[in-house]
Amino acid sequence: MSAAEGPLVVGVDTSTQSTKALVVDVPTGRVVASGQAPHTVSSGAGRESDPRQWWDALCEALRQCGEAAHEAAAVSVGGQQHGLVTLDARGEPVRPALLWNDVRSAPHARRLVEELGGPKAWAERTGSVPSASFTVTKWAWLAEHEPAAVRATKAVRLPHDYLTERLTGEGTTDRGDASGTGWWASGTEAYDEETLARVGLDPALLPRVVRPGEVAGTVRGGQDLPFATGTLVAPGTGDNAAAALGLGVSPGVPVMSLGTSGTVYAVSRHRSADPTGTVAGFADARGDWLPLACTLNCTLAVDRVATLLGLDREAVEPGTGVTLLPYLDGERTPNLPGASGLLHGLRHDTTGGQVLQAAYDGAVHALLGALDLVLDADADPAAPLLLIGGGARGTAWQQTVRRLSGRPVQIPEARELVALGAAAQAAGLLTGEDAAAVARRWNTAAGPVLDAVERDEATLARISGVLSDAAPLLERSAPTR
């Protein structure tokens, strides 16, 4: 093991595609060991994974960390949001988990919004207007399509809850991840009995919501893990809240994350309640709020376009007339769950590189359209936009965000921010510090800043116009499922 100055902690990121583990030195934030193992996700109409894969992947990632993981004093798990994990009386999965990007529950989302007072009432109660991503809609879908699975379910968990419970033996969650379910009321910070009654979910099946800074439990014995029995386990949180911790962001600083999904968010002192549904009024993992907008189609969709064109993902060319809405998996922002991709403006002289650039533009346009709604009115419009996620390392992504945002763009050098945020949360248990303060001490947001350029208003207006004109087509393009 590399020499460390103080105690070690483990931060985990269980994402859609893989589980990563970092062993981090608490005084310095230095990563002394890491590991990663993949998951599989179903294809077709649904997006599902067996939760037991996540546990196996966690065990493998920790094994790769070697001796350093054995010395960890605390551990925390950050994970993909919204996924529905159903467990039987033995704690085994009843069926594969329904993931955040499974949009089969779109009709149930619309019905729930209508039946419980409309968008404004939902926003005021839960902070968000539920879309097909939200867990409550997935439970409603399951109750309609697989009632036997619902009857067999004795516990309902989110992905990070599942791993935390495997570690501790106790059913817990945190306010950040709970706020993405649709059945946690942001106004009262408690499960909403009316919503649960509407979807027929017994609150006794839900995990206890652990407070920020509270110990969720300790690692139980008898497991194939490197941790000592009694190692502290932090509450964990959803991936976006964990990344916010990992950056140590202060209120009003905009963040754009470019991954399989794209997100824009900022920490806020104020509880958000957007009745349009564009902004989800999530809680953060500290006690503040994390208004956030999410797209389903980001790096994976653009890479798919590059593959179809036979191009490297960086082989973009400037163009002024092509518009591509890369809604390959339906879309959440804008709320078009049944949409498919749309290409407009082809000419004889259009090049493949111009089409690829149009895919980048379409993906970033959707995120920037929500950024002003995410930020508080007093946020500094000239503050650098923190660009994170796998796409943040790509030149084409960087330049597209820079051109369409008109902001300076800062690219943190730290990698694996979700796992780092979980590690900061675990470190806070040992030091008594706020987790975001831990990350700021680690200087995780440090990185190069690209100067602002003039905002490309013409491209933004063209994409908005095509989207407006095509909305009726996109809304009715949902396949029968």
C-alpha cells in the first residue's frame, strides 16, 4: 500500500454500467488504490439489471484495491438514482431492478400527475413533477404489469440502498436519493402517505432516512469483504448528490455532467418547486437542495451517431444548417419519453462531420435550456461552468459547451467524482467535518479554465425552432409497449 498520512476511507460509485471503488487518504484526499468491475443492462423496451451484479462488482472492485481496502475506517456508497429494487423476505431480489432510464412507466407518470392534483401540486409536495425516471412511476408500472412481483416484495430500495444494506444489514437511505423517488415530500422531509396510498405501497417496506452526517450502520461480519467487522458505513446518496459533494460546490456554482445521461445542477439554499417539471427539486446530501435537470441522451447517444457515420467521436466539422435531436432513448428534458432521434436540414453537401457536430449541439442544447431554471436568480452568470463526467475530457464536448453556453468552462482534474464524494462523506464521519468542506480541503474542483467565447445564439435558436415544430411528431412517436 502507498504511504498515507492518516486514516483511509472507501468511496463507491455504483453506476449504470459499472461499480468503482476508491481508497482515499483522509488528510490529503489522495487516491491510494482503486478498482472497477462491470454490470450488464438489458436491451429492448426496458432497462433492467440484477442487483446481485452490483454486489459482485463491488466485491471485485474492492479486491482490486488490495491491502489498502483492509485498512479503511469508513465506507460510503454513491449510486445511480431512481432505480426500483424489490426484495423478498430473505433480502433477495424479486426481479431485476428497473433502472432510471427505463421509460415504460411514462403513461403511469402522466396518470399520477393528473390523479394527485396536477404538476403544481406535485412540485409543491415533492419538489418535482415525476417523469418516467422516478421510482414511484416504476412501482405503479410494476403493480399493473407484474402484480405477483409486488405481492412478493417485502422491501423496496434504491440502488445505493441495496449495497448499503448488504454492508450493514439495515435498511437505510438518505434525503438526497429519497428525494428522487416521488414518494418523499421535500416540504416535510418525510415519506408522503397520500402518494404511497395512491400507488399501494406500504411505508413499512421503505428504508429509514438517515440524516446527513449520521452513521448508517457498521459492516457486519460473515461477508467476503476486506473491511473489518464494525467499520463505519455512511448514509451514501444518489450519484448527482455524491458528485456535488465530490466537487465541494458552493451554492450558485453551475455544474454540467456529461455521461450516459446529462445533468445540470447547482447547490441552493432554497427548496425548488418547478411546476413545468423541467427542474427536479432534489435534496442534496448535506441539508441544502440540489435543483437539477437531466437528459436521457448524452455521451452514449452521440457516440452511437459517430458509430453510424463511421467516424471517430472527435471528427466534428462546423456546419450551419443541420439539426439533430439525439433522443435515441426517448427524452426526459424536454419531456418526450417516447421520442426517437430526429435529423433535419440535410443537403447534398452536408458532411458526416457536420451531422456529428449537430448531435453534440442537440445534446448540449437540451442541458443549457434548463440551466437558467436550475440557477437561483442571484447566481453569477459569469461564473465558470464546472464540466464533469466522461464527456468532459473530450475536446468536441468542451468546445460545444463553451460555444453554446457563452461561459468560461472549468474542467476539474479529479476523476471519479461520485466515488470521491462518497469518500468525502465517509471521511466526514471520522473527522466531524461537513463532507463538502472535506472535498474543498482536498481541492477536487481544481483544473484548467477555458475562457468564455461569444454565445452561438443562431445555433441555439435553430435547434429550438426545429424542436418546437417537431414536438407533435415527437410526442406521438412512442411505440406501443
